[in-house]
Amino acid sequence: LMAQRAGHSIYLENAMALYKRNEGKHTSAAEAKRNILLHLHRNGVTDSLAGISKSALGFAAFPDYDFARPQGAAFAVAKVVRELEEDGLVGWYVDTNRRGGYYLKTKGQQAATEIIG
């Protein structure tokens, strides 16, 4: 926030810092991974051309959280998504028009099926 005082611009403490949006909430990395795998599986995101954004994965990983902006959801889930990629469960695709997203790979489909039982 910015305020004017005696003709000079001064920056006030960010009001968002005063309000802890997701205070008291906790989702483990394992639970976030599970939520992502199930979200991709239930929505049929198994094709590289149908990938979804990292922020969408963030909202799926932390369904009860309140993110002010999509970038916050993407930032919150970045490490979890990287681990899923390293484990070969999800993949990233981008086309020549710079459109792309994350999708469930075969190994991830198998993991999601096992979770569902």
C-alpha cells in the first residue's frame, strides 16, 4: 500500500502481511502429491497436449487453502511438482506457441489407480 504524506510517497507495511491467510492449515507433501495425482486422474489429464498449469496443481494439492493469486498456488506446490516429475509420475509439455502444462504419465496413472484401490 502506498500513502501520500507531505507530497512524498511512502510505502506502508503490506496489509496482506497482517492477515495470515492459511494460518493453522497443514498439508503434508505426501498428501499434496496424492491430491495432485488424483486430480489429474479424475480429470483425465493423461495427454501431454491436455496439460494444466502449475497453479491449477497448487489449487488441487491444497484444496482448503485460500490463495490471493494463482502465482501463490504455483509457488506453494513447486517443490512437490518437481518431485513428482523426478519420480516420473507427471510430465511437462510445451508446444511451439508456448502453451503447455503438466499431465499424468503412465507411472502416475498406475499410482493414482492404486490410491483409488
